[in-house]
Amino acid sequence: GMDPYIKRELKKIFPNEELVEIPFDHPIYHQKYDFNNGLPKIHEHDGNPPLGLGIMMEGRIVLFYSHESDLGDGWEDPEVHNDPEEVRTKALQMGANIVQYAFTQ
């Protein structure tokens, strides 16, 4: 439900840039861990597939926006969302990929 508000605020920060879908073959999905189908689905909201969106500048992601994935749910204590360990592991792995990409690009 926060998507329209986030996009509105991003427009204030990046008025001349657009969010674009990050293709599944982008290095952010293939750092230490491979996610051949893009973002993992961590928490179900409304049945839509997860999307990795970004703002690109000079061929590099300067902002990564995960939509319909909710990686943060998988990073919280297991008791909060009762996600299975496999789902939590995917969330942590994708988070590690994002951090590694940020520090190496």
C-alpha cells in the first residue's frame, strides 16, 4: 500500500529519473547467491510477483527498490512472521547480494 507514496517521494529526489525493472541477468541477482528469477517472494501481499526496480545512472544501480517481495520480513525474528527457514534464508541471501553489489560496484 505504500508504493504510490514511495514513488512520489523518489520523484522528489530523482526528478529526471525513472524506476526501471532490473533484468534477471543483472549482477545484483548473481553475487554470492544466484536468483535466476529475480527477487524471491518472501511475504505474500496480493498474489503479484516480486519486482526488483531501480534507478540507473551511468549503467549502475543507484537506488534499488524491492516491490511485492518484502525482504525485511525475512530479516526479522522468526516469531514475527512465522516464515519457514527456507524463506528466511532466501531473504538473507538476497540482502547479502544487495550489500555486496553496493560495495563492489
